[in-house]
Amino acid sequence: TGNRVDLYPRVSLPLKWGGLEFNTELGGRETWYAGVSEGDGSRSRELWDFQTSLGSDLYRVYDTGWEKIPKIKHVIRPEISYLYIPDVDQSDIPFYDRAVPKTNAVFYGVSNRIIGKVVEKSQTRYHEYLYFKVGQTYDINELTRDLGPSSEPRRPFGLIASEFRLRGLKYIQLENIANYDPNQNHFQTSYTLLGLSDGRGDSFSLEHFWREGIEEQINGYLRIRVLPSLDLSFAKRYSLYTDQALDTTYGFSFRHQCWSLDVNYSETPTYSGSPAE
């Protein structure tokens, strides 16, 4: 146990030239620990970091001829950034804090966005129908790492991370976040969400989360609008990795003007040594 004061001021210089956006940041970090239960009771850590980035939005607007969605905008944004954090001895920090790893890496990626101009009842708004981003980190520290007789080969190329979102004006939502390891040629993690809803207020969502060799879950959530002011809900989380339920929840929500009442009942079975509740 103990106390921590963390100061992290940063100064940045954002610049624009034509369609290019350039930003450089320099930060200094000072962390004080006092009243620490182990050791001499007080200590400190000093860090600094530097990062710079370059990006640009390339876009085109299309006329659809539709009354409700007259225009669609497609935006492509390539970007590259660099981050440096020096190697600092942090062996003396308390157990309740985390060390900041040394970093000397380049990130590069590209994102796509589809944005619609929506006209409803003489009101105009903008809706993002699709978002997709893919990027990767290149570790310069790993590239220059010294190799010994029994050392692993250098692997400077990091995970390929992707993020995908599809959102309709109504009814449907689809998301996926995944990480692919190019060094081992397989996915490491994946998260997928499917959401359905209607204009009445009913909704259903299904989640699937997977982490290689560690866990795999599927979670469902259902909400039914019985009355304009009353919703019934049901949720369940299930582990496909251990083939057992993680928890089940039943509930209802009653709303009236400026107040609401939510009641939920949950059942959690014995799992990984934890008692049932």
C-alpha cells in the first residue's frame, strides 16, 4: 500500500500543410511514491517520451440521388507515427504501480470511413455507416537486439491489429476487433459483436470473445419492451473454453418521467475455485 503523485505534462506542435497533418509531442513524467508499506517508504521515478505522427485524409463525396441519404462520403486516412521512451530502471517502484516499458517503435496503418448525410424531417445529420482500420507496429529495439548462441530470432514486426464497425441507421450493428501474429501465422485474439434492435425498443446482442489457448466466451443479452414504461431483460455469459455457464441475469426496468427502477437477479456457478453466488 502507499500513495502516488503522478505528473505528466506534455507539449505538442500540430501543423497542417495542404492535406497533410503533422504533430510532434514531447512529454516529461515525474512520479512520487510516499508511505509505501515495503522498502524505505518513499521513492520516485523520472521518465520522458517523444512521439511524432504524419497523416492525411483523402476523401471523395458521392451523390446518391436518394432523398433520405443524398450524399455519401468515403474517407481514407493513411498514417504513420513514431514513439520513443528510453530505458529507465524501474525495479524500485511499488507493486501497486506498473513499469512503463522502453519503446522505440514505428506504427503505420490506414483507416476507411463511409459517412452518410442523412435528412430526416428537415433535419440534417451525419452518420458513420462503416469504419475499418488496420495497422502494425515495427519495433526498432527488437530489430537491433543483440543475439546470443541460444537467442530467439529477431521479430520486429508486431501484431497486425484490425478494427471493423458497421452501423445501420436502425436495426443492426456489427463490430470486430482482431489481432493477427505474422510471426506465427495465426490470430491471437478476436472480439465480435452483433446487435439487433427495432423501433419499439426491443434489442438483442451477441458477443464472441476468443483468446488463443486462454479463453473463449459467448455472451447474449435480450431486452423486450413489454409496455412503454416496462422492459424485461435476460443475459447469459458462457465459456466455450471450459464448457460451462459463467453467469445468468434476469431483470426488469420500470421508467416513469424523471425516475426509473431497475431490479436484477444473477446466478453465478462455481468457477475457477470461486464459490457460487
